[in-house]
Amino acid sequence: LPHASWSCARAHPVVVASFSPLLFSPLLSSRRRRCNTRTHPAMAAIAAPLAFRAAAATTVASTRAVQRSTRATALKAVPTRSRRGRGTAVVVRAAAAAAPKSALGQPFTTWLLKEENAGRIDGELCIVLSSIALACKQIANLVQRAGISGNTGLAGGADNIQGEAQKKLDVISNEIFCDVLRTSGRTGVIASEEEDLPVAVEETYSGNYVVVFDPLDGSSNIDAAVSTGSIWGIYNSDESCIPDFDTEDAASVEEKCITNVCQPGKNMLSAGYCMYSSSTVLVVTVGAGVYGFTLDPSVGEFIMSHEKIQVPKSGKIYSFNEGNYTMWEDGLKQYIDSLKKGGAEAGAPPPARFSLPS
């Protein structure tokens, strides 16, 4: 602007207000202009909006810089695959997927199918375990109704191979176990504590697995409504000991059956037990952890209630059958005696859960 116009503007503040801020911006920055905005209200009216805009722009730029820095830091902590997603939602979903899922509440049949899909068992072993679970359900029902159905007491004075008097439910439970294993079509030899010798399954039903079991352990407790249980173990059949019913006589078949069931524990594919008490609990392993399933009577299915069961490193209770104490080796006797006395750290000796005579 000419000096005359500038002088006019200085003399007439209203004229200053009519000019665009863009026109006055070079005037405000010129060192040759001595106009002080503090002494000229019209100039202050123009400079204030400009200063506010500049401060606002600085604040926005600073905020965006912080946001970019935060986003970059988050991306460094997220795997490469997650960066391709849509922001935070993808990161949250990835974290949720990585978290281990509990199998509690899972039905026993579903767990078996997952173990088969994982390659830890095959379809035939899955059928054998399902058959055992079915036998346990039937026995649990009989145990609960033993008192009102007349299934308590001895079974006519017969003794099993261990010299123990057989109870009525011993005989019935043995029949149930043998029937479900035989008709499963996946067992070649079955051996029960209630039988004198292992039994070779007929060729029409025979399979590849050997199952050893006690159909109802602790049956003497039934009359007093104390817990009982079934115990079993499963082996692969030894190919050199498979009976040939067509060419071999009964003695040869019997010998091969005995050889099949007398395998070391390291050959066992699966083992478990089912306890019949205030609830029916099935505990089983296929070599990859121990899992417990509780029978839900409303649906008739075992539901996982315990996963990855482990023996604690130390406890406050010990349980031994001390009926044969006098025949134990000295090392075992000393260990049991130390438990009874308790150590300096243990304080009072731990209680024994039970001590049974032999």
C-alpha cells in the first residue's frame, strides 16, 4: 500500500478493518512499519484471528504427530499378519485366537474324536474306549440301585482267581464289560480279574486290541454304600501271539492269549478307571495327559470336569495297603515309617487315608 493509504489507515481504524488479512500480512511482518498492534485496536482485531489460526494449526499438527507415533509403536508389537487387518479389531481377534482354550465341559465322545483327529489314537481305539464308557454307565446305574434291586451280597459262594469271594455285582459287571468289548469288534483278547484265564474273542468279532480289566474293584464296599470302581488297560496285540482258531488247538490258543496280556506297562496304549460314588467319574489317558469326565445323568454323557490332571509334588495324606508290611523291603519300610513320624519341616505326621489288611 502507498504511504498515503497507510497513513489513512492509521488515522481511520474502520478502514483497517475492511482490508483482508492477506493484504495486511506483509505489513505486519515488515520491519519498516512501526505500527504497534497494542496501540492500534484495528490492527489487533486483524492479528488476533491470525494468531489463533496459527496456534490451532500447531496443535493439530502436534496431535497428528503423536497419533502417528503411537500407531507405529503398536504396529511394531503386532505380528506382520495382523498389520494387514483393519486396525485394532484385528489385533484383538488375533490375541483371542492365540489364547489357549479350555476343554472343560466337553463331552467324552467329542474329546475322543479330537484325539483321533490329532493322531494320538485311531478309529478302532476310539470305539474301544467308547464301549468301555458305555459299560461304566451301565455299571454305575446298577451300583446306585444295588440296595433296592437285591444286587448286594455274595454270588453263591464262588471265588475269583484272586481267591476273593465274588459279589453279585462282580459277576454282573464282568458280563457287561465282556459283552461290550466283544461286540465292539475291535478286541482280540480280553482278560478279567473275575476270569481264570484270558479269553480270545471269537473270530467273527475279533480285532487288534488287548484289554485287561477289573470290572468292579472294591465290590465289598457296595453293601456299605462306599465308593467302588472299574479299572482297565489297553494294549496292542502282539502279532506273534495272535491265536489261529482254525489250525491251533485250545491249549495253543490259551498260551498265546496269556502271552498277549502279560505285556510290560510301557506297551500300554491307554489306561483309566471309573469311580462310582456320589458322582460317577471316568479318568482316562491315551499317553498325552490325564483327563477326568463326570457323568451327567440328565443327558447320559460323560462331561470333562478335570483336564491335565497331575500328581502334586507333595501332599498331606498318604495311602498304602499296609497288610503286607512285614514282607516289604527295608527301604520301603523306612519310607513309610518316616511318613508316620513326620519330619522337622512337616510338623505333625500326615494322616493315612486308609490301611487295608491283605
